[in-house]
Amino acid sequence: MMHRSIHVALLLSTLATPLWALETSQGTVTVTEIASGFDQPWGVDFIPDGGILITERGGQLIHLQSDGSRIDVSGVPEVVGQGQGGLLDIMVASDFAQSREVFLSYSKPQPKGSGTALAKARLSEAGDALEGLEVIFEQAEGYSSGRHFGSRIVEGADGTLFLTIGERGDRPSAQNIANHNGTVVRVTRDGTVPADNPFVQTEGARPEIWSYGHRNPQGAALDLDGNLWVAEHGAQGGDEINRVRAGANYGWPVISYGRHYSGAKIGEGTSKDGMEQPTHYWDPSIAPSGMMIYSGKLWPEWEGDAFVGSLKFNYISRVSGTNLSEEAEQIRSDETARVRDVVEGPDGGIWFLSVMSGGLYRITP
């Protein structure tokens, strides 16, 4: 077990100090630095004892404890740290208090390169090791490309698991359900395919697929009714928020509100029969990453709104309106530089990871 000193303060600790006051549509809020010194932080989640788990893309899993100590957790799977790949999301099971299970997504070494994979393990009682790590899903037909792994994990209301996967830079493959590129997949906690997945009876289809036609969804969250939403990267323009429905086709690369980086037109336009429309799109692109839909615990007026990190323009986008149809606010400061993940803490605060500063922050009233 390896311990390293780091400035850290967790939910009930008195170590954290406010950094600054920030004006928002709900008045002045306080932003607090919780921890710093992370190298390419990607995902964050909470464990019931007040600790926090954070992934670093290089392959490290960090356990921040409420006493101010930091543990590098052993037993993490081997990752391919090429391009956008590495150790990516972390999700703590809803029954962690009983099972101690956590789920990790990452770029897994494969014969043709690497693919998005989902693993589960048990966090040791000491919180310093992953035990019994098991890969429960991996993308078929790995690619040498280091792009577009997607990789957000969401536990559904029924206990199944959703995992987002980008099209790996192979645009047409997002329309081919014989592979996992450009999809949201749904599996059980042991990796089996739920019987009600939409393509279970479709010949030649990958039965894990829940939806397809996505470009690179790096944000995913449940709304307050248990519906799944994703935030996904477009090309030059055309970043999208989509409500994800079973069996639906989200159009990439046939339809898009953006253009290729060369300036060339994408596909056939912005709409086509049989393909879903986004509820909101950004043009120019904000490069959306982590996504959270807020409970309203501390700010009732924000109940049901989505908070999405921008990697490009260095803010947190609050998206509101019917069916999350409009960007209502940009929450911005020096510390919101390249926001990689946004989550709601057990305290109702809005927590976020900044790639640029390597810090974890909390917003409270």
C-alpha cells in the first residue's frame, strides 16, 4: 500500500477552504478545492464512508480518504494509454455498502489494438486494492486508433449497466450494429445480456447494444425519472445532448449539425426519417465531457437541469428547458479549465474535475 500526502478534504472534513465566490443565476455560490495534484483525472465517484475514488488516465486509481490521506489502489487492469485511451470512468455500485463492488471502464489491450472495456472488482476493506477483478464486457474488434472510446458508466434504475462507446474514428461503423462502435451498450452486473435488450433477436447484431449512431459520448447520466441521457462530441459543431431510447439510431455520420474539420459537409444533412434528433446541440462545439442531472437538493430551481463539462471553452454548461433543450447558463472560473467530469455529491453539491489544474472542486451555496 502506497500513501502520498495531498491536500484533500472530503464531505465531513474541516480541511477544505473556500477558494472563491462565484456569481450564478441562483446567486453567489462557493467553490472549494477538495484535492489537487492529479495527472489527467478522468472519473470520480463516492463511497459511503466519505471517501472518494478518482481515476487518472495513465492507469492510476486514487482513493481519497476523509482523514486527508491518499491511497494508490493496486489491482487496476492494464490499460493502453494511447491517444484518448487509458483508465477512464469509475462507478461505485449502489449497493457498495454490502457488495463493495466498483466498475471501471478503460482502453483494454486487444489483438488489433485496443477497445473499450468494462470491469468489476471488489474494493478491499482497507481501501487499498481491487480484488477479484473481472472483465465483464469488451468492445468487439479492437482498433489501432487512439480516438473516441466514449466510456461513461451509468447504473440503470433496474440495476443493469450502461456503457458508452465512441466510433473509434471509423465513422461508418456507427451505423453497423454488427460491431459495438458508436453505441451505448447495456449488460447485467455479471456481463450477461438482458433479455429485453432491443437487438437480442436481430441476426448479426451485437446483443449488448442499446442504441447506436453515436459519435463519441463522454457524458452520461440518469434523469430524475430514471431515463438515460448522453452528451456527445460532434465534429466541428454539432455536439449533442440526446435522450437515449432502446433500439434508437442517433444518426452519426448520416446526419449532424456540424461539419467535418476540413469544413466539408457531413452526411445527408441535419435530419432523416428513422434517426433521432438531439434535444440540444452546440455550435460551435464545446467538447462536452462529464454530465450530471441535478436532484435539486441544494438549489431547487436547478432540479432536473443537466450540468455538462466543456473541455474546449472551460466552463460548466447548465442545460435546462423542456427535454433539456437550451443552454441556460455557463458557470465559469479559472478552475473550470477543461472540465472532465461533473457529479452530484451526497451533500447535494456540484463536484467537478479539471484536467488543466489537476484538481477536484465542490460548488455549494
